[in-house]
Amino acid sequence: MDTMNKQAQPDLLVVDKLVKYFPVRSGLLQRVTAWVQAVDKVSFAVKRGETLGMVGESGCGKTTVGRTLLRLIEPTAGDVYFEGKNVLKMGQRELKPLRRDMQIIFQDPYASLNPRMPIGESVMEGLQIHNIGRPKERWEIAINMLKKVGLEEYHARRYPHEFSGGQRQRIGIARALALNPKFIVCDEPVSALDVSIQSQVLNILKDLQSEFGLTYLFIAHNLSVVEHISDRVAVMYLGKMVELTDRESLYREPLHPYTQALLSAIPIPHPNVKRDRTILKGDVPSPLNPPKGCRFHTRCPIAIDKCSQEEPEFKEIKPGHWVACWKAE
Amino acid sequence: MAVAQLDSETLSTIKEESWFVIIGRRFIRHKLAVVGMVFVLVFIFAAIFANVLAPYDPYKQNLAPSYSNPSPEHILGTDELGRDVFSRLLYASRISLFVTVLVNFTGETIGVIVGATSGYFGKWVDSLIQRIVEFLLTLPTLPLLLFFSAMLRGITIPGLPDEWSKAIIISLVLIAFGWLTATRLVRGMVLSLREQDFVQAARALGASDWKIITKHMIPNSLAPVIVNLTLGLGGVIVLEAALSFLGFGITPPVPTWGNMLQNVQERMWQQPWLAFYPGLCIFLTSLSFNYIGDGLRDALDPRLKL
């Protein structure tokens, strides 16, 4: 599928004003004294067959968004529609069949596999839970999946500690794929791997996407990785989505000052190239007490008075290009 | 490439082994555990066939040779009432082993279940269970055990000989306080496991709470429980001895290693072997269980190369 074709696809997943506040408890009675505003009114859609990259620095709420979509974290408010059905309103019984369609790949390959379970069994687990096939068929499906990610049949009886980080990440991919899902949240799947292994895992993800027609939400903090794999890219800052557009527009003409600063931070491996760098001052404010108005105004190089008073809306400024900034209008 | 193919073919044709065979093979690499296993099997064998192996009736009194030294007729001598010590030791192993095994296995099982529930579900379930455990842990054990044993002393279980019904009642009292440590150990493990990605992955696959607890939580939190169990196996024999000494456990003439040990304390200086034999039995049993536990814990951990 080329990019034009993907743009025409219908939405597989629609996220509408997703909110997640984590309570902070303190004192003897464990009363809620404050809220961490991890994700605040985030809206976006993922088209069938595309890869939506999601970037932002640590603690900006990327992972929380990904896990909330799968109900691994219960959201505070908002709606998530998967193929038209509201995921967040489902009971446990309705949720179970949905688990076959939505899967997740984790960041840390050392923590994402049960150390006391042979990896073949880990890959088989989903099939067992959903009662797919007889035990023998399950085993065969599991081995098939392992082969798809470049492992062999004899690996299936080994334990996670016998594998390298890259191999384990591929086992995690095989486990997610075994249920034949439509949508996979890739939660920083290559951040913990070294560079040579990163490209290997990314290529496996790409190959599997074209083979099975998968849709990815690809969470990362590495902009070049996101550029390599994504069709569209969303940028998050302090629990808010600040910009969302297709890959080319984002990397060629970013409209939000935060995106511009992020892109200018990508090193260029050439000693003579000099360029304008937007260097942000200060630190990310605490999500416990985010700034009023635009959350970025405390560090924004082009902020105006209005920015500290009113919050800019996340609007479609050009076709397919969404930005939340007063100056971008 | 040819080499790699050959490699994968030979490896994949290796016969599948059942889990028990693998664990068994890993277990026998631990030499001391095997020795411990042999000792425990000998004790169990002696307990089962005590009536065949014992040269004398353990209850038959014969006042003439009381406190006699070891001799060809009485290989370990006789006690204050002229009863054969060797025969009494054999019969004593029945009740001592039965009580300690029953108390520990039941106690640890309850502990694992309650602890996993407490840690996994958290919130008010956890608070409630932990407050109960903390409350029970603050109570002084021995007076409480005495109180309960005294209360239950009159009760017998119909259809069982008196000493067995007493043994079961003592066991129940000990179980009532035997699950606390295991509960706290497992709860702690489960609390840290709950946030791990592989548990999140299982949830994302749609696994039920029951499945997550039994397949992911419990197998990963067993190591400290096994250690606790093996320490307890020796501990309960001694605790039963203490209760028996105070007259609330299994009382003479029924022999247990504990009450035999307590019985001879006035003659400790004249005939020290009378205390030595039951002491040795308790010592060997608890040491053997300890090594078995060690071996089992290592055999069950796939990360260890054995």
C-alpha cells in the first residue's frame, strides 16, 4: 500500500478527548491530594493499514495513551472507538473478543516475557485463552509465528533468559501476532535495543505489516526511527497532542514550535553543516500542576500573551495537518 | 549454512521430555539434596513399617531394666519405664512426621493462595488481609497455642485412634498460625510482579485474573516459599515438642520425638544418649528437608544452569 492509498482508508481506531489523571495519595488516610494529568483531552484517529508514529519526551503520556487504548490502564474520561465500537464502555465479557484484534509490544524485552515459561508457551498463551484450535495446532501456530520473526522450532522450548534482547523482542512480537490482530500498539519496541538490532526489528515489523495488513500505533522518542516507519506522526507534549500530520509535512514544515525544536535537535552526521537550532530553555513543567493556557508557553520561543491565558484548540489548519498553537493560524 | 541446518535438525529431533523428568534430572545434580531425599525416604519407610521393624512393643513397661544402657537386647537402651527406646523412636516418627508435613504443606498452601489474592487484588482486599495477618503476628504464639490446645483437648475425631485425633487437632492449631509468613512473602512478590510487562501482556491477551495468578504470579513467587517451607518442616517438630512438654501436645505414653526429648531431661547427665537419639532424628529430618528445599528451588529456576 502506498501512502496515497493509505490516506483514503477508513479509520480503524478513533480516540476522542481521552483523559487520564493519576491520583496522588498521601497522609494517613491515603486521601487524594493531587492529580497527575498524564493525558489530557487527546484526540486522534488511526487509519486501517497505516502506522501512526507518536513521539514526545519522557513523561509526556505516550505510553499511557497506548495502554489506555487496550484498557490496561482505565481512563478517566473520553472515548475510544475500534471499528465503530466504544472500547472504553465495554464490560470484561465484551472486551475479551476484542483482545484478539488489539495487541501490544512492550519496550523492555527483559521484563515482557515470563522468566519461568518456555517461550513457545508464551507465544501460545493467547491461543489457549481464546480456545483457538487443539493443543497440537496451537503449538504449530506458535512455531509458525516464531519462524515468521526469524526464530527456529527448537527455540520454542527454551526459556527467555537464553535469548538476547533482540531475540526476546521478536518473541514479544510473535506473541502479539499469534492471535492474528488487526491493530498493534508498539510501545517503544526498539528503544531498549542497540542500533544494529533496531533496524532488524523495525524491518520485521514492516514486513509483518504488509503480510498481515496490520495497523500500528508506534510510540517512540527517537525521531529518525519514527520517520523510518510511520505514515503519519503525532507529537505529544505534557499530556497534550500538539501536532499531527503525515510524515513528509511534519519533517519538512513543522508548524508547532515544539515540533520545530524537536526536529532541530536531530544531529546531522556532517561536520560542516550548520543550521538554526531552536534550543528550549528550562525543563518540562510538572504534570501535577501544568501551566495555564498553552502548556508549552513557558518554554515557547514565540509565545504571546494570549498563550498564557487561553488554551489553543487542536485544529486542522491545512487538510490533514492538525496543530494546537495560536501562532499557527 | 549447512552447519546451521544440521544443527537445527538435530536439535529439533531431540525427544520431548516431560516437565517432571527435567526437574528430576536437575534435582539429582544437587548432591546434598539427594542425600537429604534418601534420609527422608528412610524416615518415612521407618514410620510406615514401624510395627514390623520395632523389636519391642513401645508401650510395654518393664521396670527392672529402667534406664538401662544400650545392649544387644535394647540397642539404644531403655527409658525410665524400661520401654525400648529404639521401638519408641520408630513409632514416634509416625506422629512427628505426619504433624510437621501436614502443618507445613497446608500452611504454605493457604499462605500462597491468600498472599497472591491479597497482593494481586490490592485495595481493600489487601488492607483487610494484611491487617488480619499483622494482628495475628503480634499475638504471642506460645500462650495462644496453649490456649487453643487446652480448649480443643477434650475434642476427639470419631473413628480415629486417640493419638491420631490428637495429632490432627494439634496440626489444626499449628496451621492456624502457620500461614502468616508465607502470606506476607507471596504478597510481596506478587506486588512487584503485578506491574511487570509480562503480566500486562497476559492481560492484553485477555487472560483472566485466575490464570494470571496461577500461571504468572505463583510460579514466579515460589522460591522464598520453598525456603520458608523447608525451615518450617524442622521448626514444627520442635514446636510440637514444646507443646508436648507443657502437657498440651501429644502426651505420653504416645511417643513423639518432641515428648521423648522432653521426658529425659532429668537424666541428661547420667544417660545423655537418651536425649541424643530423638534430637538426632529431629536434626536429621529438618536438615534433610532443608537440603531438599534447596535442591528443589534450584531445580525449578530455569535461569540456573545445573
